[in-house]
Amino acid sequence: MINYLFREQNWKSQLSDLITDPYELLTTLNLSTDQLLSGALLASEQFKLRVPRAFVRKMVPNDPFDPLLLQVLPHHLELEDHINFVADPLGEEEATQLPGVLHKYESRFLLTLTGACAIHCRYCFRRHFPYQDNLPKSKDWAHIKSYIESQAKINEVILSGGDPLTLSNSKFKLWLERIESIPQIKMLRIHSRVPVVIPERLDHELITMLKQSRLNIVLVIHANHANELDDFTIAALAQLSATQITVLNQSVLLKGINDSAATIEALSYRLFEAKVLPYYLHVLDKVKGAAHFDLEPQVINQLYTDVLATLPGYLVPKLVREIAGEKNKTPLYGEIH
Ligand code: SF4
């Protein structure tokens, strides 16, 4: 088990001590605050800056184009309207069956237990999601259970963003036990960015809980750039390889951040050092406020062609797009236009 004692804060105190002020973020990195046009501040009011200090320490000071900084720094371009970039690009309102239950695919559904995230990613397709109307309470569990039991093909629950690993271990355990109590559920998938941005979250209590579960556990982390994976993060993730937990990574292709084959290749190799396999490489979901991260189809096709030619197959993430109403994520290679 990794020794976290040398880190000055445990994960809960890190979570309550995030940087939320764009001026503080830029001055911490020794950067000019001149770029904070009023539009950027308004963007931060609409979707608040949130970033753990541990993640900021992975950024390169004095570099206004640092690929980690660009993922979190509010930008005035977020206020521009673009055709096809909408508040709910994946039709999640329509897929919501009950508070917290998003059912898009036959054998699995998403359960959102919290609207909170440790970090606010400016490209997030749920940045406008009305979490306040969609969080299940304890009293809703009976309805959720009945819903699952009415859908014989469901065998997997996906806990997804807001980030389920921002919950305390006791709350997480409560929901884990509820899910375990339904015999038809065989797998639990946990989508979380927290192990990357606050690696201390992978604490002994959580790992023991997951190890002891009767469910097959899949943890899908979210890193977009190799710089997110410092040695401490690698060690925290690598300890999971001694458990039965499968650990995968998903990324989003982002202009100016990871839009080169070399960057995706470096990320895959770094993930493998942590025994994490690349899973999905998502084309940006067309969410309002994120158009400036979008890439031209030919850039994506060339990048992926180069990645395929360089990486061993087991380190190549699947290039996909999620299309509202489709029965699965859509594989894209050679199909982008
Ligand atoms: S749901 Fe995931 S991608 Fe969206 S802001 Fe939270 S951590 Fe980032």
C-alpha cells in the first residue's frame, strides 16, 4: 500500500482547499493576469474554476500554454455561440428515467450520485447538466431498484460525473451495498477524474471496499496528457494492479492540449507504467462553451493514423464519438467528417 504520509494534506482537506479564483491560479504559476478579460471572469461565474492544488503543481510555471492549465482556466471564448454547440449535446435530459438514472445503453446505465467534481474541465459535456434536479436521495433507492429489476438486460451500473469519488467512503459504501444487493448486477464501473487530480483518494479504506465487493469493479480514470501522471500519481494507480480492479483511462481530444500523435503516444506509455490501459479517445462532445477545443476532422484522422502506426495495439485507445440516441459509442477511425 502506498505511503501517503509525506503528502501534506489528505484527500478530504485537498478537496476543501481547491483553487477557485482565476487570479490566484495565474499568480501561483507566475503568469500575468492580463489575459483575464472580463469574458473569462464571466465564464468562470457560469462554470466555476475548480482545481486541486496538487494538479496545479503538475503545471509548468511561466507557461501560459501549459496543457494542464488550458484544461481548467476559464476563457472568454466560452461565451461565444457556435452552431451545433448546445447545452445538452448527448440528449441526456431525454435519457433520464429517474433522478440520477441515465439509461442510454441496453446492458448498463449511469447513476449520478453527486453533482460535485474535484476539478472543472472546461470541455466537460455535463457543464450545463442540472444536477440539482437529478440527484437521487435515499428515499429514491426503492424506485431505482424497481427500475433495474424491470430491465432484465441491465447487468452493469456506471457511477459517473459529478465525480463519484468525491463522496466520502461511508456514503460510497452505502451505495455500493445497495447496488450489490441486486443479483442481476454483475459489474460496477466507476468513472472518476479524482485518482488523477488527487491521487490520495485511492486510500486503504476505498481499495479494501472495492476489493471485497462481489461485483467486478472497473475504474475508468480520465487523463488527457502525460504531464497529469507524475510519479506519485503513477504509484497510487499502480497499487491497484495488485487487486482485482480493472483500471482503464479515457481521454478527450482537445485543441492545443493533446492534439498531436506524440502527445497521445506519450500518454499511453505513461499510463502503462501505472498498469492502466488506454480505453477511449473521445472526439469532443459539442457542448456550448467548448467550441475552441474542437479539432478539424482531417487533423483527427491524421493523428489517429499516426498513433496506430506507432503504438502497440494494446496501447491504442479506441477513437469514438458519442451520438445522442445511438445504442453504443460510435467508432470513428476513417469516418470523421
Ligand atoms: S464530470 Fe468529469 S469531465 Fe466533467 S468537470 Fe467533472 S471531472 Fe471534469
